[in-house]
Amino acid sequence: MRTLIVNGAECEPYLTSDYRLMLEKSDEIIKGALLLGRILEVEDICIAVEDNKPGAVELLLAKVSGPLRVKKLKSFYPQGGEKQLIKSVLGREVPRGKLPFEAGAVVQNVATVFAAYEAVFLGKPLYERVVTVTGDCLSNPANLLVRTGTPISALISFCGPLKEEPHRIIIGGPMMGITQAGTDVPVTKTTSGVLVLGKKSGRILEESACIRCGRCVRVCSTGLLPCMLGAAAERGMLEEAKRHGLTDCLECGACTYVCPANRRLVQYIKRAKAEAAR
Ligand code: SF4
Ligand code: SF4
């Protein structure tokens, strides 16, 4: 193992919880990164941050030394995907079907590195995290430090009052997040954001047949054929989906976003992955 990459890219639109953490807890993140670097016995520790977070880049650059370095990355989606990040930081491709360590790298999110610092230096278990609570329905969007187990309804009312009735509530970002059926859902250690979207931004478009335009193929940073993979996944043809790279899909949602037929490609892929894992 040669490099530990600390992922501060946070490329999903709306989400700013990692940015806030880097601004407020930079010393702790650096100590956590050095700790993990020592455990992994790496020669190089790189904190990778997108250039749309200039405050974090400047702050970290002023503090790092020794085996630590900061890399400013171009902002685009999905820059924060594990394999994409390795390519941007190290210029190495992780081959299909292989894991990041086979390319000499381990990627850990800044929130994970911060949690490692708190666990080891403070003896504090992971029972709280920073969550971005935002969306056009909320009058007072904010990044909140919340305990796991808190229902998202409490976060929404804290950031209210509501400007309009929510049309769609998503846990996570708009690209990789999961639409919720209600607000009686707890915050977990992986809850990076709660999006409360109104009629305009949260509308779900009607799906139609694939028109073979190829847009999904052009945006897939993993080099897959999302139209073929999605079609196999939708039909439950798991072996066919695996042949099209089911396990290599990052679930970034870029294919679904650009599809003019509103094909729910990433949803089918996620479901097929879950079925394949049973
Ligand atoms: S979600 Fe779509 S665009 Fe993203 S990696 Fe998977 S197939 Fe490719
Ligand atoms: S973007 Fe949508 S319509 Fe175009 S090829 Fe992909 S799945 Fe088909």
C-alpha cells in the first residue's frame, strides 16, 4: 500500500457537510489522517478537495506537512467516486473487477477520518455526525451536528418553517440519495444529507423506452454501457447484468440524470446489486 487518499471532494450537489467539517475540524482531520496512515503503513497521505471549497483548501494547505499533502481537484460529478478519485490523484486506473488497494491506494472519507480521530484520541464512539439539511422547501437550511437515531422529521422542523409542502424527501444527495416514503426515519452514521424538495425541483418524471441516444454511455466514468446494464438489471437478468459490469457500477446516478427517456437506470442497478448479494 502506498497512498491513503482522504476524500474531501464532496461532489454531490446540495451537500456541504464535509466542507463544514473541514473548515471547523481541520486539525482533528489531519491527526486522524496521520493515525490511519500509520496503521496502513503508507508513504503518502493526500487530502483531496474540489476547487469549489477554497476555504478548506487554503486552511488545510497552511497546516499540512510531512507525509501529508493537499490536492485541489477540478469540481465535477462524480469526482468523489472512489475509482475516479484514485485516477484524479494518482493518475492510475483501478481495473474493472479490482479493488482500490490493488492500485496501491485506500480511500477514506473526511468524516470517517474525523470519527477515527475521535475514537482513538478521545475514546468517543460514533454516535453523532454532521448532516446537511437543505432544499427549496426549507426557510433555514443548515449543517447540523446530530445524534444518530434522531428522526429526520426533527431536523426538518428545526430548519423550518416550510415554505411549501415537500414533494420529495431524499436522504443523501440528489444523485445517489434515496427517496423516502416519510419522515419517521432515523439519522444513521451514513446520513450525509436530508433534502426537502418542492414541486419544481423534486418532481419525478415519467419513464419511457430507451431511444438509444448513447448519452448514458458518454457520462459513465466507469466505462460501462448503462443502457444495457440497466435493461438487464430491470429484467432481473443478473448474469447478463454482471457481464455488463454490475459490480463495477459506482451508483453515481449520472446515467439516470442525463437520460432523456427518464430511465431509472441506477435504481434498477441498485436493486440488482442487492439481489446479487443475497
Ligand atoms: S450509475 Fe450509471 S453512470 Fe454511474 S457508474 Fe453506474 S452505470 Fe455508470
Ligand atoms: S441515455 Fe437513456 S435513452 Fe439514451 S441510450 Fe441511455 S438509457 Fe437509452
